[in-house]
Amino acid sequence: MNKLRKHGVYYDSRIKLLLILLTSALAFALGGGLTGLLLFGVVCLFALLSGLWKTSIKVAIVYIVLLMLAQVLPIHLSSVITFFLLRILTIAFALNILFQTTEISELIAALQASHIPQAIVIPVAIILRFLPSLKQDVLYIKQGMKTRGVGLSFWRIVSHPAQTYEGFLVPILMRLLMTATELSASAETRGISYPCEKTHYILVDFRLRDSILLIGMLALFAVIIWTSFQPISF
């Protein structure tokens, strides 16, 4: 059982990964407007199923505010919001579902149970372990800068770009190199690339509930694709 899940429906992590892949592909392959809103709605639905109520409300508010701004701002700013920010927000929301409700070991076990090649499993495992470490490093560096009276803010970035580069970008780049090296060494020490059958503490089982959710998700995406070809504008 996933320890990260506090409330909501538990479903297979491969469905969450497929949600990310389909959302990322359709967000930029299809048009915006109504199609983008429907795509965000599907992601929001799965976030609610996962028990991420507060996160869903916050992201939905941000999405609605950006959508309203796109209707009143000049065309060049409106285009940036419609064709970039809203789509990135939708993809980031789908990624957030995976990060908040799935343990990395569970996802790796699911991928290996699906006979995904190691050439794909290993990079995915390292990347997913890398991002939480990067988030912590950013918080620590920002706290360190704030303690020294050079807190990171938009005005300071604009007024003192050299100081921002020296105080934030240089340390974060060094931490990125160190973290990448440490995670790679840790993965190799655990024998992730060793060519043998591996066992897992977490048992991966694709149940009837997962099948129903998968069919429902594919049906919703099919409706979105069909809608994108209809002469309807938003």
C-alpha cells in the first residue's frame, strides 16, 4: 500500500504515468481553449480521486485566474498564457499527482513488472529521485540567502542580477552536480543495472478497479481528441 496516500482512491502508478504522458502529448498537439480546459478537467478529476483536494482547489484557482487574464490582456501576453502557461500548468499538475501519491520504489516495481527495458527504468528512477532532492536544495539555498540578508525576490533578481547569480545559481549548479553523482552511485550500489531478476517489497497488482479507471481515462481523452476536431471555439 502506498504510504504517501492519506485519502482518496488507490490505483496503479502506471495509470498515473500514462496520464502524464498523454497529458504532455495532447497539451501541445491539440489546440487550446475548450480542449485545454477539458484536458485540465481530466487531470483535476484524477487529482480529486487521489485525495489531493487542497492542491486541486489551489491549482484550479490559478488556472481560472490565468484563463481570465488571457481574455483581457493584450494579444501577445494572452498568447503566452494560452499557449504556454496553461499547458505547462496542466502538465505540472499531472506530475504533481505522481509525486504526491506514489513512492518511487512502487513506480520502479510497476515498470519492471510491465517488462519495460532497463534503459528506460534506470533514467526514470534517477530523475524521480533527483527532483525531490533538487526541491530541498533550492529551499536550503533560499533560506541561507535570507539569513544573510540577500533574500531571493523578483526585485532583487532585476536590480542585482550578479548577486543573484553568485548567491543562488552557482550553489544550485554545484548541488545539482553533487546530487546527480550521489544518486547515480546509490543506484549502482543497489544493483539497479545488474542483469538479473529483481524482487520488490511492494507487490504490484493491476486490479479490476485499475482496469475501470484506465478505460475511463482513455475514453475521456478520446472525447477530448474528438472535441478538438469539432468546429467549436472557446
